[in-house]
Amino acid sequence: MTPMHIADCVRSNLESYLHDLGASEPDGMYDMLVAVVEKPLLEVVMHHAEHNQSRAAQWLGLNRNTLRKKLLEHKLIN
């Protein structure tokens, strides 16, 4: 899957989300979207990096401490 396909999926789902809200106004969409995308991203990368945080951090372009903080936030590690 290319980044464009991912962007198309996100776009389509956001359109559906906004449509489903009807007359209600959205609130906190940015944080919601980041949370929904970030957790599966971390899960998949950690799996493919064989749970090696240094390798996963490098793949993600993050500092290892930042990755660890995000893993804790999403309850993917203790």
C-alpha cells in the first residue's frame, strides 16, 4: 500500500465521519485522528521490528525515548 492509498483511506473515512455527525459539529478531530492512527502504526512497526525499540524508533524517525513514551501512552508496554 502506498502513502497515497493510505491518504485516500483516511480521507474517505473522515468524510464518512463528518457525514455521520449530521448537524453536530466535530470536536477534537486532530487528537482523535492521531490517536487512531498512531496506535496501529506502533503495533505494526513493533511487530516487524521484533519488539526492538531502538530499531522501531529508527524506522519511525523518532528518538527511542519518544517511542517508549508513545508505547506507554497507548498501553503497548508496561
